Amino acid sequence: MDIPVIRDVLEETNARAAENRELFDKHGVFVVNIMSSPGSGKTTLLSKTIPLLQKRGLKCAVIEGDITSTLDSERLRPLGIPVVQANTEPFGGDCHVGSHLVQAALKHFDLAAIDVLFIENIGNLVCPAEFYLGEDRKAVVLSITEGEDKPLKYPLMFRECKACVLSKMDLAPHLDVNIESFKENIRKTNGNMDIFPVSSKTGEGIEKWVEWLLKKG
Amino acid sequence: MDIPVIRDVLEETNARAAENRELFDKHGVFVVNIMSSPGSGKTTLLSKTIPLLQKRGLKCAVIEGDITSTLDSERLRPLGIPVVQANTEPFGGDCHVGSHLVQAALKHFDLAAIDVLFIENIGNLVCPAEFYLGEDRKAVVLSITEGEDKPLKYPLMFRECKACVLSKMDLAPHLDVNIESFKENIRKTNGNMDIFPVSSKTGEGIEKWVEWLLKKG
């Protein structure tokens, strides 16, 4: 008697991710998976980033990953772009956005009318780093309020991402932090990381981050 | 042919937690499981809390949960108390402190010489809320830099905890946040939550939080 064994939990999730990737390729959608701790400013960053992409004629859309609530989707409503709230609660309150959840969300978009799709992951600096969703790039937002040691304590996230947005730079004068130490610890973990100090409040650094998004390859 | 089925993944973890609890009871150790997002100030809070407990003649100890690194344990070194760094990396880089990890850490303590044991969980507002470690109480630290919506977006954590420390209160003048909204959203999620606005920098609120720790039952 053969007992079927799921060899690799990741096999199933990677199969869904590959299907997502196929759809993105078919429709020429560039996909960025944005991850971070809770409250680092992912949604605010998107609300400042997307208008600059729109100015350049790019059509944007967002999958808002959360365990529950539609709070973040509502915050993006003024942008007038397609937004799908993808809650993990019906899937068991998962701690990360899974490729099956992205697949379910994609059914609600007209992909042919989208150039750039952001997946705003669940606020969690650990688990989301483990899962490929079919995206082109992963980026991590690290609020400078969280402290310089985070890249050393949560290395997988910083190894998996190609860019790190250092957010809430406007608070630097009020914090006992050293921006150079953030950069050093990020580079110790991932020597190839592109780092963007940004303040969504003052607009500092947003243009450079947008340039990175536009840079192909 | 009988195929053994693990009915409940939690069965195993709860069995270890019960063993931990038995040890705590045997030695009269009061145990607090401290959870939060990365960088909310758990370690700094402990470094301010423990001296006030020591002043009252209480012997403290800490289990420092992290995925990797001994950075937080080193920060507690000046307190001169027993600290065990419990890294999940050898256990697969788990996103939470498990009861088996606490059990392994307990072997390094002289429990008869400890009154209060803090378990500083991994920085993660999602997964640690799901696991009982044998502790007396769970508390969540929420930095006001993270925004007022967090209790609504991460409800399990706020439902599981008995107290919420609102940390980094000294930053309030520099943030667009409303402290009353934090309290409202916490109470919407858990009507019985004790809330402590605290600044580890200025010392604001630490005494009240310590009183709560001392309050039995």
C-alpha cells in the first residue's frame, strides 16, 4: 500500500507561484512584493509611490495582504486604482500572503490593464520572507524607529530582498539611532542591497525609490 | 493497518508547556511572556522594569527569544541577572518561541533562585500569540510609531494578552497619532485589557506597569 507523502510543503506553494508568474508574463505585469514589520509605513509608502508612477503613465494596482480588516485598502482608495484586499483569515489567519491567496486575488483584476502590481504583504519580518509568490522583486521596508539591529536579527528577510526602504527618516532627529549603522548592518546581511532612506511625510528619497522600481532587470 | 495521526499540532506544544508550568509552580516562579512587533522596545522595557523589581527584593531572569544573534542578551548583561539566549535557528528559524525551546532554556537556570522570569518572545505580532508556553501572563508591547490600527489588524495578539504597554510615548509629539485611538482600538479588540502608556527613555509610566506585574491573580 502506497501512502502519499507531501515531500515539500513548498512544492504546492511554488506551483501556485509559477502559475501566477505565467499570468504576469502573459500580461506584462511587473510585480513587487513589499514586506516589513507591522507599522513600518508600507501603505503610506505606496500612497506616495503610486502617484509618481502614474505621472510616468504607468497603471498600478495593489493586493493588500492582511489577516483581517480592509483598513489598508480604504487608505488607498483616493488613488483610484484597482485594489484587492486579500485577507488570510478565511485561510486560517496565516502570518504571510501565500501564492494561493495571490492567485485568488488575481481573478479580480484586469491584468491586461495593469503595468505595476504591488503585493503589500502582512506586517511580519519573519514568515513572509520564506514564500515566493511569483513576483519580480521583493523589497523590505524598515522603519528607523525599529532600531539598527533588525537586519542582524531577521537575516532571511534582508537576504531575500533586493531593496530596503529605510522609512520614517523625518523622525531621525528624535531617535537615538545612527543611519550609517542601519546601512552597515543591512550590507553585512546582504552586500548587494539597494538602500533608500525615505520619509513619506516630507517626500525625502521617494524619487530615488521610484527610479529603482522603474529600473528593469 | 493503523496509521498514527497527530491530531493536533498543538497537543505536543501544550504538553511541553504543561511541564514548564509544573516546574514554575514547584519553584514559585512567576512568568511573563512579552510579545510585540520587531523593534517596539521589549528589551529596553525589560532593562527599565527589572531594576524596579530588584529594588523590591525580587530576583529576575530572562529568556531572550530570537531567531539568531545574542544582541538582546548582551544588552541585558549590565543587569547582572541570569539570561539565557534561546535562538530558534537550530530549530529551523521558527517565528515564535516554542514551549520546547523554553524547556531547553530552563535547564540553564536555578529556578529556586528566581522570582520573576520574563520570556521575551521573537519580534512578531502574529505567530507568538498562538502558543502557550506555560507562562502566568502574556503582555504585548505596541510602539506608538506603529499606528493606531494595529489592534484591529492583529486581533489575536490583543485578545490573548492581559496587558498592553504603549511604548515610545516620548515620540508622541513628533507623530501624527492619537493616543485615545490606540486605547479605543485595543479595547474594541479586548475589553479587559490593562493599558500602560510608557516611555523607557523618560521613565513615564514604568512604575504603573511594574505595579501590574506585582499584582497577583
